[in-house]
Amino acid sequence: MTIPLYMDHHVARAITQGLRARDVDVLTAQENDADQFSDSDLLDRATILRRALFTQDDDFLVEGSRRQANGVPFSGVIYAHQLRVSIGRCISQLEIIAKVGDPDDLANQVEFLKS
């Protein structure tokens, strides 16, 4: 099974394009008319769509932790620091997660990409 990804509106277009070139199922917040949503609402949208949210926004770490602590289900957050993880590494690591993982692997989890 694969993990479809939902891109936060802060994510560089090059990451989305690189993933699509590798046949990864990606939907952006902009394409889904959700680019003005709050972090909480954006994570809700990703969960409704059954997509793991990829972000480079630290605020989602807080939102994910809050949901874990309160038992609020979510489809998963994948985080990469904007300055520490290159675009190429984001693409490579997200491709592996998307193609090898199962959505249940990320449910209610916050995962970090490595630099």
C-alpha cells in the first residue's frame, strides 16, 4: 500500500514537483483551496482526505503533540526543518515513506526527516 501526501502551503514547489516526477501521490493545500486554513483545520483536512501531512512549519509539531496527548486522531505529520533538510533529501525520504509505508504506520504519529 502507499501513503498519499498532503503538502502544507509552506512547502517548496520543487519538493512537490520532484515527488510527482517520481510518481508519488501528492495534493497541495493550494490545489485543495485550503491554503488559508489554520494549522488545526489543515491537519483535519489532511485526515479527512486520508493523507499524511508534510510540513516544514514548527507549529505542526505542537499541533501533532497536542492531538497525541488528547487522543485526537490524525492521519500523521511528516516534518522537515527548512534549513537543515535539503529539497533533494526531502524528496528522497518522502518518496520512500510514500511508496513503502502504509497509512496505518503514520496514523497519530509525528515523523521527522533526517538531514
